[in-house]
Amino acid sequence: MAREIDEAWIDEAIERYQRLERLRDEFDKAVASHSVSVHSPDNSIEVVVTAAGAVVDVRIHGTLHNRNPAEFAREIAAVVTAAADAARWAREKLHGEVFGKHRPLGED
């Protein structure tokens, strides 16, 4: 028994795949180019992180003289955690913006 090939469905599947690839490229570029700035709880440390999670800048505000090393370490840990959370948030937001309008195959 010969199988019937639905040429229109195959063409639509190819078009959707190509569109998805374009959206993925757009998403990858957006994730790499968007950055978020976060501060430590005492505002002495600022970290700039891309939505991809890459730390692109760290700024120390104020002097380091007379800083308690344990306290400073806690501030660093807090801002690094906040940066990771901010990157995840930015990535999820971008994902929704880029892929939010995408319809699965067969959905009309």
C-alpha cells in the first residue's frame, strides 16, 4: 500500500523550521546584547551581566579601606547571586518576546 505524501504539510513544516531557526538566531543575538545591572544590598558593588549570564563589568563604589573582609565577601556573594537571577529573568523575558508569537506545527 503506497503512502500518501502531503506536500503542503511538508512545505509548511520546512517554512516553520526555517522561521524557528531565524527566531533562535534573533534570540541568541538578543541574549548576548542585553545587559542588566544589579547592586549588592549595601550598594557598594555593582555587577553588569548579560542575559546570557556573562559578567561584563564589576564596579566597586566607595573605598575598600576599613572594610570587614567577611562582610565584603557576603556582599560579593549576594550581588553575584542577584546577577545570576537577573540574567535568568532577562533571558526568560527575551524568550517570551521572541518566541511568544510562535505557533506549533499544525496549529492554525
